[in-house]
Amino acid sequence: PCYIRIINCYSPTNPKSVQNPQLADQFYNELLEAISVPARFEVWMLGDYNAKLGKRTLVDEDTGLQPNIGRHGVGRRNENGERLLHFLAANGLFATNTAF
């Protein structure tokens, strides 16, 4: 059998997160709780993270973030993108929309 936890979420917008960082912290704390499942589960996180991950940089590669972000991002990263990327890295997850 295949066990899957599918999480659909909506993150605070970047201006709201910048204006009220506690709101963004609460979102990521709740998301962390939602992905906490036994190892036999696959976790799929879907939704609108209101984040721009942007193009992978040399700094990302130097700091070991290439397992979490693909080569095909576009534009520049915003603050929500930074938060999302660090969440992905801390939890061994990958932003699949940057893979193609």
C-alpha cells in the first residue's frame, strides 16, 4: 500500500509576511505540524505559497540548497521565497515547479 498525505495550503502574501513576520511564522509552524507523518507516508504539499523562489544561484549551490530547488526557476527570490526555500531544506523537500 502507498500512504500519501496531501496538504493544500495558502500562505500569507509577501507584503503581509513582511509587515507581520509572526503571521508567516505561524503558517510555517502549522505546515510543519501538517507534514509530520510516519516515514512510510509520502508528503505532497500543494497550494499558493505566495513565494517567488526565483532562479537558483551560485550561493544556493555553495550552501547546499540544490537538492531543494531546480535549475529552472525564474526571476528573483522574495522574502516568502527565502522562507519557503529554508523550510524545504530543513525538511528534505523539493520545489518541483523549478524542475522543468
